[in-house]
Amino acid sequence: MIKQAILAMAAIAVAVGVAACGERPQVIEYKQGKYQGKPDTPPYDAAPFSGNKTEWERAVKTRNQSQNEYKRIS
Amino acid sequence: MARMKFLCDAERCIECNGCVTACKQEHDIPWGVNRRRVVTINDGVPGERSISVACMHCSDAPCMAVCPVDCFYRTEEGIVLHDKDLCIGCGYCFYACPFGAPQFPQAGAFGVRGKMDKCTFCAGGPEANNSDAEYKKYGRNRLAEGKLPACAEMCATKALLGGDSDVLSDIYRERVTNRAARGTPSMPPWGWDTAYGRPEAPKQPAAPPGGAKS
């Protein structure tokens, strides 16, 4: 009986002791002049390019060249 | 790839406001917020010029320098974006911007100023690409679809160009050469010196020691 009570008390002590370990800091650590927001992913990261930077660059370059009517109409 | 820029050719802009409409439509921009607008100088006078103005995504962006909560960042393509979750709507960026790009939605009965909104070069913001959250906060992410800004792609006279700066420079150079052949002068691209700086002048070699003084 006493052994069970000690075990229960020990379990409660451990639970109370580590309760704050899962808590994440709520305040941003401010660094002057450094971006504080969420990280962004590159434009070619998601579908339809799925990380293929070369393919994305080729697509953008093609669209870019279509703005040049000297080349578009020839 | 070099870096993304806008170029407005004042010789070609006809003040149709197609770029403004394309931007509004593409991103569902609310009433009172204009990410892009057309400014006309000497309106009604012979020789008037119109320019399409929005965030130029400056090389050394003053908005980034003055933001008290540091919510601005620059992507590897050179596009200046910001995190709306951090923005406090203080308006410092509006005072710092030479192009008047930052916009503030007026919401509520007392004219409370909302979070800053500006041109994203159709590149969204710091949310998952092409997600609902990104669309609601920043508008459509055309760049992630392999497209260029809607305003530039919709421009009927191709006065407004957007994209890789090397390609834009080549296009504009070709235009200037063609105009020069017809005897029409061209102006330097509007706002480029302000946004991207002048190219550095080549350094003069140091005078040899013991040389003549004048």
C-alpha cells in the first residue's frame, strides 16, 4: 500500500516536473535588421515544377521573351 | 537567372489602366487598395507622359530598412516581400518608399489602418505556394506557376515589362536602337536609378607618387 502511494507520488512529481518541457517560447527573439517572419519557399518548390529549378527558369524565360514583340512577330 | 525587375517605357504607355485592372482582378484586391496605378505627368499638355507605378522591388529597399518589426525579406530572385502576420500597419514603409507602393486598407468605422499590402511581383508571400492562405493574404502566386506578373503580361503596348533584368535590358536596348534609327530619342527607363542604383563609374587609376601638382 505504502509502496503504491510512493510510486503514485513519484509519478505525480515527475509529471509536474516536466510539465513545462513541452512549452514553446511564445515571444520572438528580436534581432535588429533581420527578417523575423516565417520562412518562404522558392517558387519552383511546389507543383507543377516540384523542385525542378531548371525547368522553372526555362518557363519564365520563355514568358519573358514573349514580351519582346521584335522577336514575337517576325 | 539574374533578378526580377519592372521596366516602364514612358514612350509606349497610353494610360489605358490595363495593368491596374489586371492586378486588381488577379489578386482580388479590395476597394481602396491599389498595388499598381498609372501616373500621368503634364496631363493634357502636348508631350504628356504616363508611367505605370508599383513596388519596384528595390535593390536596397528603404521599406526594409525602416520597418520596426522587420517583416520584409528578399527572395533569391530579388523580389521584396513581407509577412503580413508580423506587420503592425505603422506606415513607416509608406513614408520611406520613393514610389508610394505600400497600401493600407481602411477598415472599420474609425478608419483603422490595416496591415500593409503591396505588389508581390505575383510571387505570393511566406505561406505554402498556391495555398488558400497565400491567396487570401497576398494574392495569386503566378511565379510558382512559371508565369510573370499579370500587369506586365497583360500590357497591350508592352510599355510595362516585368521579369529577368538581363532580358528586360536586352528588349529595351533593342527598342532604343530602333527608335534612334528613326530619329526618336528615348529616355532612360523611369525609376531604375532610384530603385536599382546607377552602375558604378570605373575607378580612376591612382596618380603616381611624386607627380606634378596642379
